[in-house]
Amino acid sequence: MEAKRYERYQRDPAVKKRYGRTWKRIRDRYIAAHPLCEQCEKHGRLTPAEEVHHIKPLSQGGTNDYANLMALCTPCHSGITAREGGRWGR
């Protein structure tokens, strides 16, 4: 629910444009190839991945190449985003 509301009312339209149908296909393929959270795996935990994170954000010149993506669970993704000053860290 929260993510849906963010998507609809809070996400910048310019940013929203970058996350269309093409991104969904890339994301779905990446999650299928990397079903576990890559951060949790580093700590010996096996947690299903729910989100795909851009290591270098698109807004800073990052790409959708697999080398720039990480499969993460929601808590890990939220933590990284907050530390980087993204959605929750403003």
C-alpha cells in the first residue's frame, strides 16, 4: 500500500519515466536469476529478494546492466536507500 501511494503521488515524474515496462522486465529477469537477498547472503542469512537496487543510481549515470544491480530484501533495500539519502533519508 505504502509503495503504491509513493509511486502514485510522491515519485518524481521524471524518475517514474525511468521505471516503466522495460525496467519491470529487467527487474523480473534479475530477481529470477538472483532469488536471494545479496546483502543477507553476505551475512550467512537466506532471505528472499523482493527488490532490485541500482548500485549507482540512474540519476547519477548508472545503468540497468546486471553489473549495476543487486537483489535485496525490503529491509536491506530500505537501509541502503536511507544511508544514500534516497527516498527515506531526505
